Amino acid sequence: MTDEMLDMKLLVANRGEIARRVMRTARRLGMATVAVYAEPDATAPFVAEADEAVLIGPADLSQSYLSMERILAAATETAASAVHPGYGFLSENAEFAKAVIDAGLVWVGPHPGALESMGGKIEARRIAERAGVPIIPGFDSSQDPDDLAKAAADIGYPVLVKAAAGGGGKGIRIVNEPSAFAAGLAEARAEAERSFGNSDMIVERYITRPRHVEVQVVGDKHGSVIDLGTRECSVQRRYQKLFEEAPAPNLPPATRQGLRDRGRALAEAINYDSAGTVEFIVDDETGDFYFLEMNTRLQVEHPVTEFVTGLDLVELQLRSALGQPLPVAQDDVRFEGHAVEARINAEDPASGFTPQIGTVSHLVVPDGVRWDSAIEAGSTISPHYDSMVAKLIVGGADRTEALAGLRAALDGLVVGGLTTNTGFHRWLADQPPLTAGRITTRFLDETDIPAVGADQLDAAAGTAAATWLAHVEAGRSAGPWGRLGTFSLTPRTSTQTIALRHHTGEVIDVAIRDLAANGGGTGGKAVVDLDPGSHRTRRSAAIAVNVAGATHTFEPITRSERWAPDAAAAGASAGAIVAPFHAVVAEIRVGVGDPVAGGDVVIVIEAMKMLHSLSASGAGTVDEIRVAVGDQVEGNQTLVTFVVDDDET
């Protein structure tokens, strides 16, 4: 640590988990921290953790986390001396980096020229090629649809059509045959224009057994660049990573060394002076590798690299930003052990990984793991931002030990109150391609993912019911009537039934025949919330149960509540489009009186940075449109109604 660091006040221009992560290192180095937040994040943990916090706007990203003017105004207001952009949002925006520097602040990231050179995939490909980095055979010299189609035919199908700007899996389509090219190009272009304001496309050869392997690089302002080894990031859905590990397993030695050498070469070619990642596609059949893109920022998966190297990447970023030389040379980098990371997302894998919202009622994290989290018990997950709420990182002496530790951690992790993908991760940890270290980016597309957690619902309910009844029985024993022993004013039977409402709204009746024998339920880790909390209208308890890695949350309900009508179901009808979850209306493709056929996309909604198309279930005529573009909608809210054709059932 230096006096310069002690004098710094660091503004983190981001939210959630990464804001907390950056502030953790800043505090260790003696820096003061500033959080900026939008209205939905007012009570978020990252806001409370900062030394100072400034409200910068409403939920709309353009008026908050993507507003350079408001972030810089917050820096001026708090007399911050440096800005760390985290990842996502403005982290790779060269204009923002220049604005920070022009304001006399320290930019904790690479110089703007590096951001510009790697910001567009077309220019990045050309720089990589000049630096001797292998690139996938492709075409980017024209945007004429006929030229792109001809290039696809010359390259050979299947091909990948992908956005030249941006990242995060947006604007990408796999096209398997010439007849599907025009539609794939149009879809990719529309998504790219919406996501990045740029519809330029690249056509590339599609590798049939691709692995996504990346190299962590770090540079300083004195010309030094080092790499910190490889990471595997091949478990993906919709091109979004779900699981990462370091080092990447089962790479031929020549491939591993080639990846590291070429990653450094690209970083050196652009005088890279911060933490960044060079991403590659590796052909699992041949070991050949090709440049994919460079992320000129900290990566979500950086903790696995920190585990195997013992280095703090945020500290290296800060030191480089202050002009200090790297404290470690390439020959000093040592790799020990293995680490894996599971991204914990508020989404339902059983329903196509649809985003979920809600309040975290319980949170139990096992000992001996790293838990980088945006949430605490009581946190609310809103539809406005990314679905990732935490990262579970587990290390071991080798890969086998790390995976075993991950399984144990997932078996003990409780995130109650909403559906997450923890059960999916527990299932994934046992899949042969993963345990063998031969997984590809196509794995989830080619695998029937079971309704993880759903088939354990009865078992979880049994444990919850037994746990609740045991709690009630213990309460009776502690009271004055309990001292009367077996005396009872009414007959007692050996069978008891309890109604439980699952966090999804489903009500389950559970019969417990022998309370003493079934006090432990049917297995699983149960956590009982005995405090009703201010958000409940009556004294009760919520029971969270982990079965097979998935957390199920239950609340005991009365007989009258058990038979109350379902308001959500009453408001729906066959001739309607109903929102499947909380979201924002992004596009309405019909007008009142328009005819629709089954499968026609009627409305597009956006939740947690993902677009979801809602289609008509049959033929009919649009009767009423109850929302407008930009409206926030609730789950089960009716959006569009139809007059259904008479011959439709």
C-alpha cells in the first residue's frame, strides 16, 4: 500500500455483487468508497457497504447506470478521486473512460485506445490477425445481405452470424443451411440494433465441438504484460456463462501454451495496461484455437483465477491505474490447485431459464467457500437488472476436490423465497461431460435438462411440514398446557395434515402420520424462520428446505386460505397473452383488430436484460391491448386479449 492509495476515494460506477467486490479490496487498501445507485437499489447491500452513496436516477439505465453525466456529477459531489467501472454497463466505453480522465479523475481500467481497438469485433479480428493470433475463418468486409450470404456459402455451413459490436450473447444466430440464412441474419441484426445501436454483422465458420477458453492478462503503464493462465467457460445458455473454472482442464500442452502466448501477444499489441481477458474458441476434436474477442475489463469469473494464483486482480487494476509497475513478473506467477465458480441466478431452469423475482427470505451459506453476493436475507430481486445474484466459488488441491467441494456447498446452500438455478448447478456437477472436463458450449443445447427441483417438491414439502409441526409441538410443550402431559380436551389422532404454500404459489397438503418418527422429514437441509417479520400480516413461519441443491420455501396456511380462490388464475383467459413474470414491455407487434395465427409473436417483454417473445396460442383477432411499450408488468398480468376463432379449441 502507498500513501497515494490511502488518499484515494474510489467511486464504483456499478451495482450489486461487483460493487461489493471492488469495495472489499478498496477497504483493505485503506481507500474510502462511494456507491452510486438507482432508485430500485436504494436498500441494496452494496449501497449500505459504501462510505458514501449517491442516488443517480430511476430504474431506467439510460438515466442511471448508463448516464455518464450523472455518474461524473456524483464523483464531483463526493470529491471522489478515481472511478472503477466494474463490469458491464460503461466498463468498456471509451467515451466514458475519456470523460473520467478529462475530469481529472483516475480511470481504473485500460487506456481509451485499448477500449476503442477491441470495442468492435471487426477491428479486433484484424488487430488479432496482425498480432499473429489465429482467427476463425470469416467475412466482415461488407454488410450487403447478398455478400454475407455468399460468404456463408464459401465458408461452409453451419455458420455463426454475430454482431460486430457488443457482447453478452446478443445478436448471435447459428445457421445450419442456406435456406435459413436470411431469417437468421435478420433476427441477429434486429437484436444487435436494439442491444448496441449497431446492426453490423460478421459471418464465421461454426465449430461443431467448441470450447470457450479464455486467458487472463494484466498489464501496467510501463510496458509489462503478464498472463495468469486459462479459464474454462463452456457451460452456457443463450451464450451467457453459467459455470467457470481455472485452469481449463484437458488441454494439450501445446494448446495451453499457445493460448497463453497469443493472449499476451494481443495485449502487448494494444499496449494493454489493466486487467483484461482474451477469449478463444478451442476445437475439442483437434485442439486448434481461434480468437473470439477481448474483454477490456474485469470478468465475472475472475475469482477462480485469484484462487489458483493467489493474486487480487482488483488490487492489480488499482496499482496499474496509479502508474505503479506490476508487483509480479511472468516468471513469478505460480498456479496451485483448482477452482470452480457457479453463477447463482434468479431464474427457473425448468422453464427455459426464465427470470424470477422476489424477496430473499432465507440465506445460509456453507463455511469454507467464497461467496461473492449482491444479496442478503431480505433483499428484493427486481426485474430491472441482470438475473445473477451471487457467485459460489469453491477451490481444492485438484479438480476432483474442487468439484466435490462444490457439490457439498450446493447441498448446504439455502437461498429462500424465490426460484434460483442452484438445483441446476447441483445436477450439472454430476454430469459426465463436466466431471470428465470435456464439456462444450453446445452441451446445454443438446441435453434435455430435467425439471431440477420440481421432482423433489413432495420430499421438500414433507421435510417442511415435519419441521413446522415439530416447532409447533415444541411450543406447546413449553407453555402452561404442555405441563399437563397427555391431557387433552379433544381427541388426538396419529394423522395430521398441514397445508403449505410453496414460494411459487402452489399449495400442497402433507399428511404426517407419526410426528416423532418424521420430525426429520424426508431429507434435505431445512431452515425455519421463526420471526414473522414486518412484511407478514399474521404470526407464522417460513421454512426453507434444500433438496438436491434446490431451495424450496414454504409457509403454513390456514384452512380458509387453503380454499381461497386463486386471483391470478381468475384474471387469465384462454384468449389472452399473460405475462409469465415481472418484466417491462419492449415491443408490441399487433394492433386492435389485427388477425393472428397460432405461434405469431404478439408482444416482446424484457426482464433482467433478456428479451422474451410471447406468442398467440391459436388463431384469433386482437380485441384489447392493455399495456404500452415501457410499461412495467406483473407476473400473471393480462397484456393482450383476443376474440378466438370459433373453430379454435
